[in-house]
Amino acid sequence: MHSSQYARSTGLLIWGIVLLVLGQAVWSNGQQSALLDSLTSSGFLDTSSDGQTAIVIGALMALVGLILLILGVVRLSTNVDMAALVAARKLAAKEADDIKATQKRLTAESDDAQSNDD
């Protein structure tokens, strides 16, 4: 993974949540309006398109919000993967340094023990 793969996810997540919630509210309001219009109209055909327009706009807003939310989660998971990879590499390098230091110390101790035996 390269640092060029890093991308901010906060904006997408926030806009996705906002549009999803607002889209759901507009869609629900449009449904209620369409239902009320159909119950109060005298004919079989609904002549009012306000409710239907709100339903379409709300559904589109919710769909765009869902897409933005999914993109934000993908970016967030990519960033988490990159952070975990960097942490794992640093930990592996530290462990390798610790092993080298321990081997050097043990070698020095064994050399001291051999020189004391002579």
C-alpha cells in the first residue's frame, strides 16, 4: 500500500449520513402526502403530483446518500488497513532490532565467560 492511496473519508461519511436521513424523511413525507391526497380525492386517478415528486426526490437523495456512505466506508477501511500495515512493519522492525540486540548481548556474555575460564 502506498501513501497515495490515503484519502479522507469523513466528508463522504457525513454527507452520506445526512443525505440518507434527509432523503428518508422527504420520501416518508411524500408517501404521507400521496396517501392523504389519494384518500381525499374523489376520483380513481391521483391528480396531485406533489407527493409523487417528493417520493422521487427523497428516494434519489437516499440513494445518493447510501452511495456516499458506502464510498466513505471503503475509504475508511482502506485507511485503517494502511495504518495497520504501517504499525505491523514498525513492530516487525522493532522486534528484529530487539533480537539483534539480544544476540549481541548473548555473544558478548559468552565471550566474557570463555575469557574468564581461560
